[in-house]
Amino acid sequence: MNHSNEQTQQTSARLSRLILRSWWPSHGDGASLQRLTLQQFREQMVGLLRGKICGSTLALYCFSLRALSRVVGDLPIASLRAYHIELFMARRLEEVSAVRVNIEFRALRAMFNRAAVYGMVNENPMAGLKQVRLPRQEPRALSRKEFASLLSVIDNKEYRALVIVAVCTAMRAGEMASLRWQDVDLARGIIHLVNRDGFRLKGLRGRDVPLNHRAAQVLRVLPPRSERVFVNRRGTPYTTHTLSVWFKKYVRLATLPEDIHFHTLRHTGASWMVERKVPLPYIREILGHASITTTMIYAHSTVEHLRQSVLKLDPIIAC
């Protein structure tokens, strides 16, 4: 990190502390901030972060803090220790999956990192703690047969178009639900994903997503009935929740496995691009990943791929 970036972050942290102290009645010194309880901390963070991070991320932060409070009580955040976090994880593992516990773990870690920057805690109580260890799993993607079965039961033409575009672009549910016609450039074959009031992209990074011929064809015949591209039969825009509810309904109608969710469409598009030998850096740009490490989960190798690789040595050592 260069000196300019360090100065920017330090200035941002100082401004945030000033804002927090102006909101909190006993404003002034850092000690008053360290007396904030988990509930008060959550309330302050909502005011501070609303509009700066995407709504779903903020909702996850709030839910995770509430879940922590339910387990350990409404403690002052400065009194939290690693023990409290380990207790929280153990209790949550009795209620939800290990995957979900890790999601909440990362959310809490991010929030307490902010608390440390703002001077609310001396250090992150989660420093040195690790997530629940999980067996390595490849992302669940639809087979061609499963995708065809899914499309065959979708009787709503507009939702069917949505599913096709979701696979062709590998866009997230929130990006699909928030997509507006003004973001779609059919002449150039590009969707412009941008941050706007009420919607923030993950990582806050705008990007251009290219349209293939099938996605462009589907969008051209879709009748615009709202500023949003995808709406239900009454013309009401979908939310990420209603997208998922309808998707699960069609998954069950097609008698497909229960582990298929709306996000599976994103995994499917990415996995099919890998199968067609699209370079991972290109896929990373399409998906909007901040790091190529995230995209690497799609670089799954089959035994046949490996066999074809070693067969390339035959001409060299055929002496």
C-alpha cells in the first residue's frame, strides 16, 4: 500500500470516529466508544455503512451481530474475547450448517476489523481464530439435461428468459433483480452493471458483462413493462427473495435435487465456460471477482482432463 492510500484510510477512520462520537450522547473520548454494546454497535454501523456497502452485505452483518448477541448476551464490544466467538460458533453449529457458520464468521470478522479502525476495540477479538474446516467441494452446476428439464417446466415466459440470461451472463441474483433497461446495450451486446441508490454491487466495482447471441435474442423479444428488465406477471420487479422462491418452485416441479438454488445458475455459467476452455482471467472479469483465487474454484480437473495432459508427453519420450 502506498503512502497516499495509507493517508486516505487514516483520514477516513478519523472522520468515522468523529461521526460516531457526534451520534453517541457521551461523545468525546475513545473510552465512550468502547462502552458500546453489541446492539448499540450494530445500530451505529447501520447508520455509518448504509449506502456505502451493498444492502445484502449490511443485512448479513446485522444478522450475524444479532446471532452473536443471542449467544453471548449484549456485551460491551470491548469485552469480547476469542472465547465468546468460539462459543458462538459451537452454538451456531448446532443450529445451522458449517458453511453458514463460516459466512457469519467472516461477517463478524469484517465488522470487528472496522471496530478496531474506529477505536471501539483495541484489537479484533477474532484475530488468530479460524473458520470451521470444510471438505473441499466444487461448486454445484447444472448438467445440460438438468438445465433442459428446468426450462421445460417454467411456464412463465419472462421468468424463463431471466433464467436463460442468468446462465449466459453468470450474474448474481441481486444484479439480475436490479437490472434496468438503461443498463442494457443490445446494439453493442453489453450489460453495464453500476452502483446506484438502493443497490450496491458486491465489492462496489462496476463492470461490463458481454451478451452472447442467445441472451441478446431473449432480451430483444422481452417486452419492456417497467424500468426494470425482469418483472413478474403483475409488472412488479423481482427481489432476490422472490427470484429464489420462484426458482425453487420450478426446481421442485422438475424433480431436480434440492441442492440446486438460484446461485447455481451463476456456477453453471462459469463451469460451462471453463469446459469450453475460456481462460480463467476472462471468467474472473465476467463474474466480477476481486481476486483470481475466487475464480479458481471453477478450475476443477477431471481424470480425463489429466489423462489428456499426460498423453501429450508420449511423442517426446517415444524413443
